[in-house]
Amino acid sequence: MLETVSILTTSPNKAMEGVHDRMPVILPPTSYELWLDPAMPFSPAVSGLPQPFDATQMHCRQVSSRVNFVKYDDPACAEAIISV
């Protein structure tokens, strides 16, 4: 069995536009069933889902540069940097 994964990207929302020119597609929970339905042919109903996620539903925080290195795979990568 071949197992694969893909990360779909879209243009950034207001929260991410200062960080990068694209962001991962984040689907709202109300779209999960449609997106994962194997019987759903590729159609406008599905192709319209990959859009920038609502920035007001996101929380941004600065994290350590550890996230840039694959050798670090631990919870410390997501810890917020505390400004003093």
C-alpha cells in the first residue's frame, strides 16, 4: 500500500501575510465531510474549499527558530517566546 500526504497551500490571510506569501489550507469543521467524501467528484463544491482561513479564528505567536530544524520534533517547538 502506498501512503502519501499532500499539503495544499493558498494565499495568506491577514494574520499570515506578514509571515509568508502562502499558507496551508485549513478547512473549517463544517467542510470535513464534503472534503473527505470519496464519492464526491471533483467539482466546484469541492474546488471552492481551499481558501484562506478566517484570520479572526487564528491566534499568532512568535516561536523559537527550533521549528526550522527537522531534528527538533518536540513540544518546545510550539512554545511561545516570552518577551521581557
